[in-house]
Amino acid sequence: ARGLSASSTDAERRLWGALRNRRFLAFKFRRQVPMGPYVADFISFQGKLLIELDGSQHADSHRDAARDAWFAAKGYRTLRFWNPDVLKNLNGVLEN
């Protein structure tokens, strides 16, 4: 997980800037958190919310569906956004 944090994408760094230090709806988010067999991009334990940023390699991914089901079984809601959406329209992403 630490290696993933160090090699964050531009979209991940941009979204992290908006989520960190309770900047988003006063929820505390952590990034690159290992949970079970997965690593969550961004997670709020308090809000039971998981945010995943996806690049083109995630289009029609069956693995993402299995991952989302695993987190849902643990009580988490998963929101997925495309990297270009975060880079071009961060405010729109945060409103979702």
C-alpha cells in the first residue's frame, strides 16, 4: 500500500487534495488502505464509503464487480470515477 501511495496518479493526487484533512463533508478519508484481498484507493471508515479511481484498464472489468461485491458485503458503498473526470471536473465528482 505504501508503494501505491508513492506512485499515485495525477487524478489520485488531485482527489486526495480534496478529501484529506476532513475537507469533504467532514469525513476522514485514508488512501491506499489494504482491506482483505484488496487495496482501497480512498476509504472513509466513518462514512462506510469507498472511492475508486479507474483508468481505461477498468472498462468492463469483472474483477471490479467482484471487488465491489466484497466491499458491499462488509457494508461499504463504492463510488467509481474515471481518472479524466477527476482531472477535468473535480467539483462535479465531489457533488456525486
